[in-house]
Amino acid sequence: MRSKLFVPGNRPALFAKALASAADLVSFDLEDAVADADKDEARTQVSTLLRSGTHRTAGKQVIVRVNGWDTSAWEADLRTVLPLDIDLVNLPKVESPVQLLQAIAEIEAIEARLPARAPVGLLVNIETPRALRHADAIARAHPRVRGLQLGLGDLFEPHGIRRSDLRNVHAAQYALRMAAAEAGVFAYDAAFPGLDDEAGFLAEAESARALGYAGKSCVHPRQVAWANTVFAPSHEEIEAARRTVDAAARTGEGAFAVDGRMVDAPFLARARSVLAIAHRKEGTA
């Protein structure tokens, strides 16, 4: 999940390009990227594509970002999206566990009228000061929550917080990552608005990767390669992880030494995670 490419739901001309891109995930957006007058058209276009199964033929995981639970578009979005073959629903503007549970109750009411299937998982946006303060409780509120996604535009811009100061970015990334870690869900980094600012994108992405984020959102195909590079384990990391896992197989899973350092359960878990990521990368190369 190194890269997630946003695609406006009312821009069907971009769908095939997104599915053919190197992005690990494609996120069809019914929310901020679509004007109110175009919401119905966006739902129709996204539904038509996903009912065709083209996304599975392309080997893509797919997310749909719906409009907020307190908007007029919310129910229509759910009725369109929940019957579709998707991997996650992206919920924006959630600020508390109470709001999340209210949204899930409405999702469940619609799912109850659909053919039986596994409950859809949720990627929950954390994009306001209140949401960030309650992020751990939001992440732990329901087992449908698979991950938290940072939204720096909404979090910073209304309050005059400078995104160009990486200290501010790191503070928000750290807070969300700790909340996700406490809940045992993944953390996903924010989209970066600078389409030609490779250095700025990489600075945020590298900060997120150092904190254990799964990947970064992209708003343009050129950003996908940048994200994939940052979040892919290096050859050195893969080989070190392999040595750690091999040593555990030889000696057992207590404490043991590898490459001149002591290794125990947390380090072994990380090594296995690195190998799993490398295996997925090889499978989608």
C-alpha cells in the first residue's frame, strides 16, 4: 500500500489511466474533488466502472471516499457504494467515536438490505484538531476501522499552521501514528498538493515512512513513483530482515543476536513485516 492515487469520480476519462498506473491503491473520490452539482454523475460513473470488474482485472485494490456522514450526499453515496466490490470505504470528517458509530449504524442498516457479504472495512480520515485529539478512540471504536488517514490540508490551513515547516508535519504524523499503533490499525499519510514539488513530497513521505506509515496519498500520477520509492524496503533492509527471520528459525523466537545486535520479539515482528511488504511488491511489479 505504498501509494494511493485519488481520482475524481466525475472524471471517467482518468479511470483507465489510474487503473493502469503503478499505484497500489486507487481511491475514487465522491467528496472534495467533486462539485455538488456533479455528485450524481460521479456516483453513476464510479458505479458503472466498479460493476464492470475492470479494477480487479487490473489487479488494483480500490477505495471509495464518500461524502461526510452529516451531508446531504451521504445516504446516496452509501446506497451506491456498499453493493460494489471494493476494499475499503474512506470516511471523511469524523471527529469522535460517537460520530463514527453513528455512521457505522447507518452503513449497517443499508448492508442489512443487501445480499450477505463480509462487512466493508473503513479508512477513517483524521483532519481536524478535535479528530486528532480523539484519534486513538476513533481507531478503537469499531472493528470495521482498518486504518487512519491524515488530512493535513483541513488540519493545517484553516488554523494558519505552516505545512512548509516539517516540524509541524512531523508532530501531526507522530500523533496519528501513535493512535493507529495503539489500535493496531495502519496509518496512511496525507496527500501533498504540490504537483511539481518532488522535494516537498519526498520530505513528508520520508518522515511518514520513518514513523511506520503504510504509504502516502497521491493526487497526480507523477507522485506515485515518488511514493513507491520511499515506502519500498531497500535491498539492505530486506536482506537484514531475512537474516533475522532465518536466525529465529534456527534458534527459536526468544532473544538472539543478528549482525552484532540483540533481537527479540518486536524486532522479529518488524523483520517479518518487511519481508511481507517486499513479497507484495514483487507480486505487483
